Amino acid sequence: MASAREPLLAAHGVVKRFGHVQALQGADFTAYAGEVVALIGDNGAGKSTLVNVLSGVLAPDEGEVRVAGQAVRFGGPMDAQRHGLETVYQDLSLAPDLDAAANLYLGREVVRGGLLGRLGVLDRPAMRREAVKAFAELGVELKDVTAPVTTLSGGQRQSVAVARAVAFANKVIFMDEPTAALGVVQRARVLETVRRVADRGICVVLISHNMPEVLSVSDRVEVLRLGRRVASFTAADTTIEELVGAMTGSLDEPAQQNGSLRKAEDGR
């Protein structure tokens, strides 16, 4: 069990090589319960690789990952899921011809009791009841949970993917560019859903290139550059200029001199 000051998820000195390319060069990362922490960096900074390590897609070559204070070594994404970590990918990984309820339980279907269950008959009414409840708790408005998700708007599909992650995550949800290609209204609704998730005590790790969005929804921002964490900011106390400066390295010296760039410290 993590203490109040202990990170819910932490990475220390993570190294990942792909042949002669070293994508992560001793990267660190910390995430706490009930917060939205943004992970940002320029293209090639190592964001995707770090998230893949933290979510069990890749095994690190060196370094350590801890969940609730316990060192773990995931055998794959399903192993990470068993530890309470879920990922909402940019392509959402939804089955377009299935309805919202079926997508919520995709790969984790509920079967009927008794003989029918042993024969693999699904309990669709139960899944739909639970789906309606799950969507309502997150403020997701769907007129018909039995409609194929291909008929839903982009924001609604994104919300279905988030609700699916929330239904099974009890620690951390990684969200990769959750508002990409969404309109203004849909983007606002998705960000509101992100905050609702964090309010339930789950940590949301937001990977985004949208700096105004990062500052509007995040509690903290961790910056990667060249495969390392170079800074951690409190979102309310920083600016887009500082974030971009940390990402590019252009403000390293001035920021360190005036104290505006706060080096990340574990166990805050």
C-alpha cells in the first residue's frame, strides 16, 4: 500500500535500447494518486517508449518500475492491467461495429450463470446495465448504449474508451493525445472526464503536445528531453514558455538561475 507521500507509479533510471539507438537514457517518472500529470517532450524525447515501459508493452533494459512502492517487472500489457494500470491509445482500440456497452467489456465479457455461462453465452443485459452506470458516473452522455460506436461523435468515442479504462483501472490510466482531432466542445467534455477520473483517486498520465490543454487540466507536468526527465513543474505555477524552454533546453541556464525550472524530486 502506498503511503500518502509515496508515488503511486514511479520509474527510476530506466534505460531502453533499440539496437544502437538508446531511446531512454536513465529516465525517471513519478505519478501520485488523484492527480493528472502530463508527460511532455519534443518528438524523439522518449515519451512513447517510457509509456510503453510503464504500461508493460516494453521491458526496460535497465532501471526499476514501482507500483504503490513495490518493484514490478511486467510480463506484458495484461500484467500491467492486473496491477491496475490501463492505457487509452490515440486510435482508441474500439470495435466500431459493437455498441458502447460491448466495447466497455471488450476482452472481459460477462457470461451468464449456470450452463449457459459454461457454454459461453454472454450476459448482455448485465453488461449494458453496468455500462450505463459507468458512463453516468463519469458524466458521459450517450442516448443509446446499444448503438454501434461508429455512429458516435469523436468525443463520445473517446469517452467510451476512457470509461472502459476507468472500469478496470484502480491506479493509473495513460492517455495518449486524448483530444487529438476533436472540436472545441468535444475537447472540453473529454478534459472534464479526465478531471472526473482523477477526482476518483486514479492517476491520469496525459501525453500531449497541446500546451494550453496541458496547463488547463494537469496538476503537474514532467518533461522528457533526449531520453531523460529534465524537469517537473507544478502546472499552476508555470507557463507555456517555461515548458517549451525545458523541452528544447533553451531555458536551462536562465531558469536554473532564477529558480523557475524546478528539477523533479521523488516523494514530493
